[in-house]
Amino acid sequence: MIKLVSFVLCPYVQRAVIALREKSVEYEVAYIDLAHPPEWFQAISPLGKVPLLEVEDQVLFESSVIIDYLDEVFQPRLHPMDPLRRAQHKAWIEFGSGLLVDQMELVLAKDEAAFHERQAHLERQLKLLLAPLEAGVLDGDGVFSLLDAAYAPLFMRQELLTEIRVELAGLQPQPLQSWSDRLLARPSVKGSLVDDFRERYIAFFSAKGSWLMQQTGI
Ligand SMILES: N[C@@H](CCC(=O)N[C@@H](CS)C(=O)NCC(=O)O)C(=O)O
């Protein structure tokens, strides 16, 4: 049995969950509190981060490596078959990892000035996706790809953040919004979070002093 070690709000773990669901692989999830990591986790996690994938008494870390592994061992293959296109997708998945950091830094901004500065940064970074998107580089072989699994957690959070502050919709020009809409409609994506994710997400970042979360009135 495949076992994922997770933190309920972690977008990197969610990438692996989506890949597993697309492949109809049975898996278990062990949720930990990253603020108080249990000893068993500290003993097996090289960097103290989630996700971890436990398989055959071995441990894998780094979400991009975990989803690559899952793609190699479970059908259907989600990465493009063409090696060049596959390499391009891997590169943009790495870029997507950085976008998740940019998004988190936006949410963690403590005041309005910092928020606007990080919003501008995220907007610039998101715009870099437009050229490869319009050139077809981000297309899979006509089907849902591992790159899609890697970007869906980012788009889910963008949607939630836009509900809180409508001006954030402007961060995603139409081609990005269309991509996001397509991904967020997938059952594998819809079912990849805990039911009370929204409440937990808002409560977690409110407790960290997020200026954006203060706008929710919670
Ligand atoms: N590059 C890593 C990032 C993983 C990551 O940052 N995970 C966060 C939770 S979303 C974490 O475990 N943070 C704990 C820490 O940094 O101590 C990946 O893609 O797996």
C-alpha cells in the first residue's frame, strides 16, 4: 500500500494526491502537524518537509520526484510521451513549485503595502506562463497531464483567494483562467482536499497574521 505523509493544507502533497486519484491507485494518508512533527516523521524525513511517499519500506521526498515516480510505476502515463515535451513539462513543474512559494508569501504578507508588492510579483511570475501556454508547450497528449496535477493546487488556492479579494482575479489573464477552470472541474482535483479545507486555510493563515485573511472578517 502506498502511503503519503501530509499536512492538510500542503499544496505539494496535493499534487501527489491528484496523480494517485487520476491513476485510481489506492493510498493512505497520514496527516501530521508540521508545527509539532511526531518523532516517527522526524526519523524518516530527510528535510522535515511533506510530502513523503512511503513505498516498499523506502521513503521518497520532493513532490516533483514523487509524482515522477508514481507516473513511472502506475498507468496511465500522465507525462507526455515525447522526451522533449516531457522535459519541458518537468521544467515548468519546477517553476510551478516556485509559484506556490510566491502565492504563500502573498498570503503571509502582514500589511497592505507588503501584500501589494507580493501581488505584483506573483502577477509577473504568472504572466511567464502565457507564452508556453499559448505555444502549446503546456499541453499534454490531449489528456490530463502530470503538469496539470502539479498546477491544480495553485489554481485551487488562487480561486479561494479571489473569493476573499476579488481584485486577485486580475492575476490570471483569460488563457490562465481557462486552464484553471478546466483543471478545477476534474473529479480527481475536486476530491483532493479535506472537506473543511477553506476554513482550515483561512484559520491557519489568520493565526499567522495574514493581512489578506483579516479581510475575511474571521
Ligand atoms: N520542494 C518541496 C516543498 C515541500 C514543502 O515546502 N512542504 C511544506 C509544507 S507545504 C513543509 O513541509 N514545510 C515544513 C518546513 O519547511 O519545515 C516539494 O516540492 O515537496
